[in-house]
Amino acid sequence: MSTLDWEGLKTFALVCRSGTMSAAARELGVNQTTVARRLQRLEQQLGHPLLRRDAPTLRATARAEPLLQTARAMEDRLAATLVQTQDRPRRQAVAGVVRVTGVDGVLEHAVAPRTASLLADHPDLRLDLIGGNRNLRVAQREADIALRLARPASGAFHVHRLGDLAYGVYAADEKADPRQAPWIDLNEEFIDKPEQRWLATHFPGRRTIARANRGGIIGQLALTTGACCLMPRCIGDCTPGLAALDIVPTGRELWLVIHQDMAHLPRVRVVAEWLAEILCDGIWVTPAR
């Protein structure tokens, strides 16, 4: 067999992880035609289909499952370990600006309130927090570090999986029945995200009365309408008036991403280590094993 195309393998792994070609295309920054072409080329090399539809998602065929495991193992071997246990650069004097981008709610509730100790230890360090969820920021050097809910499938990055961001179901009334109450959902453009797929599986008949693209907005809509909503615990637990219902949804992977040209800088390494330490506290993020 000829050498398998690494871009095809990465694309295959990402489609299986995200569940749809459209979601994979967004993460890769390409169109669906490119994703389909890469998969077709890989299937031609192997001589058998790679994917099967398990509505509403795409999964690896039984015959392609070993290839998927190989692709994931290769991803893990290529991933750089950012958190060092020795020779910690925080012992050095560091100075300069470190720009961190991430999901708004994570930065607002899990990062910003904990910055005092970092800046006290390093008075010449300046931290710039940039809300948003675009991997492009790191690729274009608009940010030094990104906190993402999906692993970038391409790009010159060092990546480290921090753990799983915990999610919860919330409502203004702690006795609300989520099978009877209305719901606030993410916008339809996020329909293929893991949290929306979880809702589709566990509450397929829910009545959605409003949508939004930010957790904070979803929380306020739930408060004013008496609806239920699904959101990261770091947002829901910090929204006055919302109560967590006795439901434990599936969490989402949280990744720390650094452009490979920046990973060697002491100030960037210090902030990366600090982020890993404060986020992996077992409260809002379950540390990766």
C-alpha cells in the first residue's frame, strides 16, 4: 500500500470527532467539497468505505475503525506537551504582553477572576484576554494562546488537552421539569456541536422558544422566560437566579493551543502553565487523564 495521506487521515479523524462534514470543514477552514475529496482519495487508497451514517452523525465503518484509532494515536504523538513539571519558567523574570483568546464564558468566569496571583508574581507581564472562538486568531498571530472546545485539525500549533469542560442544565426554577418546560438553544449554525447533539438525543421533543450564540445571553433568556438551557457550568453557576437541575450532560473537550513560533517564549510558557493549573481544578474542568 502506498503511504497514506496525512491530511486525509486528519480529516477522517475530525469528521468522526465532529460528526458531520460541515463541522469538520469549519474546523479545517476549508469547504465541504475539499473534505469530501480528501476522504474519497483516502477511500481509493484503502479500497473500502470509511464512513457510515448513524443519524444524525457520521461514524467510522467497522472496517475503518482501526484506521481511526491509528489516526488518533498519531495525533496524540504529534501533540506537544506544554505543561512541564520541571525547570518551570515561572521562576524566571518574565515581561511583555501575552494575548489569550477563548470562549467568552471561560475567560469571563474561569480565567479573569483568577488573574491577580499571576500578575502579582510577574509585575512586568501584561495579560490581554480576547473573547471569541476563532482558531484563526492564533494562526494569524493575533493571539499567543487559545482556549478552544475542539482540537485544531491543521495549523502550526502546539496543542494540549486540558480536560473536559463541565456542562449543566439550568432554569430559574430548581424544580422545573425539562421535559415540559420550554428551552433556549444555541443558534441553528451550531446545530452540529456536541452540546446540541446531546440535547437532540436526550430531549428530542423539547419546545425551543428562543436561540442565541453566547452562553451569557442564553442564561438571561432562560431567566426572563422561565425556560431551561444547557450551558457550561462556569457560566451557569455564575449567573444569579439560575439553578442547576439534577442532570449531568456530557462535557466538551477543552484544548490549550499555542502557535509553534511562540511556544518557546518564557512569558507564553508561564501563562500556559498558569492556565492549565487554574482551569484543571476539578470544578468546572475535569482534568484529562
